Amino acid sequence: MVRILTLNLNGIRAAWKKGAEHWLLAQNADGVAFQELKAAAPDLDDSMRAPASYHAYYAHAEKKGYSGVGLWTRNRPVSVLSGMGAEEFDAEGRYLRADFADYSLISLYVPSGSASPDRQAAKFRFMEFFYGHLAALMAENRATGREFILCGDWNIARQEIDLKNWKGNLKNSGFLPEERQWFSRVLDELGWVDVFRSLYPDAGESAYTWWSNRGQARAKNVGWRIDYQIATPKIAARALRGSVYTAERFSDHAPLLLEYA
């Protein structure tokens, strides 16, 4: 069995203070994908740079205290690639790929567009570029048999079941028609699989992975499902079970764990 975990930390140093490190090490995951490090390389301490039993890799944003992704892997990868060839977004630390013998694990952080119209425009640019990148990965899968698991915060809830207040968010970033249609094309046209949803097609509130810090959204479970593991079909079909861990709070996101045969 292979256990893969993904978590948007909303700041690795803040999450560590809330106990994330100890919880993560206890999960016995084979791969851990992080998003939103909000830390530069010099900001990481030894527990982050060299965690027990793991090889750790990071892609940091050039902007201080912003974005960034990481991967912890039980086995040493054959190679690690930071960025996907899009200068605007590679500078923000949004993509990190680790290649093993027959599969690749990717940590991904799709931009949020909620801060301003400019950021929404950047999100749309990212989506346009990334669609082509996803098509290229699927072509690599067909040509070589290499399987892919993309873990991360996609900042899009695709279906009404994926958020509590869907009617009130029809015009908000993260649930815009253009974003949802794009995500559906990734699945329906390119052939990628939303692994958790394939296992639990009717999961609603138990599937939420993010809650606003406003009001009592977490306490009332007014959440969104925006963290995913998206995989190529063959490895997605080997998924056995999945869960969202909400017993402790390390971030405004919750960890998503999936197990593959």
C-alpha cells in the first residue's frame, strides 16, 4: 500500500507551532505534498529540511512570505523538477515534481483569484497554461506508462456538492462557471481522475478541506473541497480509501490522505 498525503500549510512555521510536524511524522505516509510554505529556504529549520525518515524538497517563491510548495518522500526520487516552464508562476513556487521508477508525485498550488481582479486574471492565465501542461503529462503517460499523482490546492470547487454555500458563491472566485468548466474539461476531456470523488461520489460536508477564517465557518463546517489528488487513470483505479483529517487544526486547510494498492 502507498499512502499519499497533501496539505496546504498556510505557513509552514505557523503549522509547526500547531503540531503539524509531529502529526505528519506519525502518519507513515510514503509521500507528503505541501502548499503555501510562506517561507524562504533560510527560514526552514532542521526539522523541515531533514525530517526523520524522509527526503525533503521545496520550491520557494521569490516573494518573501508567499506561496511555495514542497514534497517529502520516503524513497529518494530519481529526479526532482521545480517549475513547469511558466516564468510568471514558477517564480511563485507553485509546482514541484518528483520522479520515481514508474510514477511521479507532484505538489501543486493553483493561484487564488479572490484578492483582486488582477489576481483572478493571473489565475485564468495559469489555468490556460496548465491545461496544456496537463495534456502533455497525459501524453507522457500514454507514451511511457508513467503514472502521475498531482496533489494540492486547486482553489476551485468543481461541483455544488463541493461547498456548503454554493448558491451564494456563484459569482465568487473558486466557484466561477469558467473555473468549474475548466476543471471538468481536465477530467472529462483529458482523462484525469479526481481520486477522492471517484471513491466517494456522494461525500459532501465530510469532504471539505478548507474553511474561511471569517465568522465561525470551521465550527459550523461551512467549507469548500478545494484540495485534491488528481491522477492518471491506472493508478487512480488502485485507490483503496481516503479521508480528510479534521480532529486537529494545523491550518485553514485540512490534510487529505489517500491510500493506493
